[in-house]
Amino acid sequence: MFKGLRGFSLGTVMGLFAAALIAVPLALAGTGQPSPWQYTMQTPVSDVALQTEWFHSAVNIVIILIALFVLALMIYVMWRFNERTNPTPSRTTHNTLVEVLWTVLPVLILVVIAIPSFKLLYYQYSYPTPDLTIKATGNQWNWTHAYPDQGNFSFTSVMLNDAERQARIDKGIPAPRLLAVDNEVLVPVDKYVHVLVTASDVIHNWTIPSFGSKVDAVPGRVTATWFHVKQEGIYYGQCSELCGKDHAFMPIAVRVVKEAVFNEWVDAMKARDRRRAREIIDRVALEHAKIAAEREGKPAPVMQAQASGAR
């Protein structure tokens, strides 16, 4: 797919295995956000996130096996070499075989872990040719997003307060606490998106867990990340770098939509018709909410205007 991935057979296996692991949850995806009592990663929807989850799971298996081996060894030593069962302890000062094993085996384990780790890191930084570029600027305490390829229009995303959240919920549009924003980032589905990240004041961090994207926003510097998402929906993230008193209140919301919807929204933004742009977002947000409700077997939400008109 990319030049840097030729001969990347292990990476291909990683990707296929990860895709198989999440095939069922991905069918129900479309809302990337934490859930109550969640201890696992959010459902991955990008190429990088898929391989990151696979690597995380594989390394966890290695860690668990090592921990079980060490635990078993400690229990055996306590049982076999305690004072009662072994009253005359050995005075052995060295054992060449044991010393070689406990040196070589850990090195081999680290090498086995390092090979897919480095390949994943290389893949993460092998930027494909972008279909869309977005510039994200961290501020205390919000994000400004610009679209340089679409006329360089920009907007600032601010977290919704409780009253604003309730107004959207009344329309049938989900607005999770501490995650919903007034201006969502829109990107087309199944496109390669580059995000150029910087900051205007202090260090921030642009993070979307479902995309596997996490990059520092540093004043005076431009860092970058990329994602490729094939699943429509809304995906949330937050600033992941302590940046002051309201650090916990600068979420990120990226909505993945059909290309036609994205182009319609871009036209409205370029024409400075923010009201039309908001209507487009509300319309597609309601569609996404209906799809999610149907998959979960819940009643489909109804727009407030429709409900009031039926009275």
C-alpha cells in the first residue's frame, strides 16, 4: 500500500489478525468514546489503531506468560529450598548454564517484541499521500481547526456546557458530557487525512483513541499524524497533555461522513454560511444516532422540530 510497507509480511498478518478480532465490534462501531467501567482500548477504526491494538494484545500475552513463569519459579523455590526441606543449603556461587540462559532468553524476548514494535512505529510515520489536510492548533482551553486545502477556513471547537448539551439531546443528537463540542471536525469516510498539529500558548496533545492518533502540540513547531477511517460516525478525543486549570475541558470531536456530505459542508463553510453548516452537521448527526439506536434495539431519536410539529 505504501512504499515503506513492501515486504511487510508480519505487518500484513498483524493487520489481518486485528481486523478479524474486531470484525464483530466494528459492525456496531460509529461512536468512539469511553464507556462505563471500560478497561480495554476503544474500538479501533483506523489502520494504525488496528495494528496498535494487535501489538498491545500480543505483548500482553508475553507479559502474562513471563509473570506466570516468575510466579511459578518463586513458589517452587520457596517450597523446594526452605529450611525444613533443605536444611543444608547449597554453597554454589555460579552456574554458567543458568547465567547464559537468564541473559540470552530476556534478550531474545526483547528482540521478538522489538521487531513488530519498530515495524509498527515505522508504519505510523510512513505518511501516505493525503486526500485531506487539517491543521489543529491547541489553545488554552480549546482547539482551532483549519482546512488549508478547502480555502483555509477555520473554526474553534469549544466544549458544550450542560444547557447546550441538553439542547442537542432534545434534538435527538447524542452529546456526551465533557466530550461534545459546538463545532465538530468533519472528514470524508475512506480517505487519508493528515493532521498538522501545533499550539498557540503551551504544550497540548491532539488525541483520538479510536484512530490511534496521539501527537504533541508544541508552540513554534508543527508535528503531524494521519488516519484512514472506513467507518462513518462520531469519534471523540481529548487533550492528553496537562496544560493548565481547564485541561480536562478541551475535547476533540471528529465526525466521519460521506464524501458528498463533506463537500456540501465545505461549500457552506467557504461561503461563511455557518447556519447551513450547522444544519448539515445536525442532519448527519441525527442519521448516525438513528443507525446507532437501531443497532442497539432502541427507539430512533426524533428531531425536536418534527416532534413539536406533530402536536
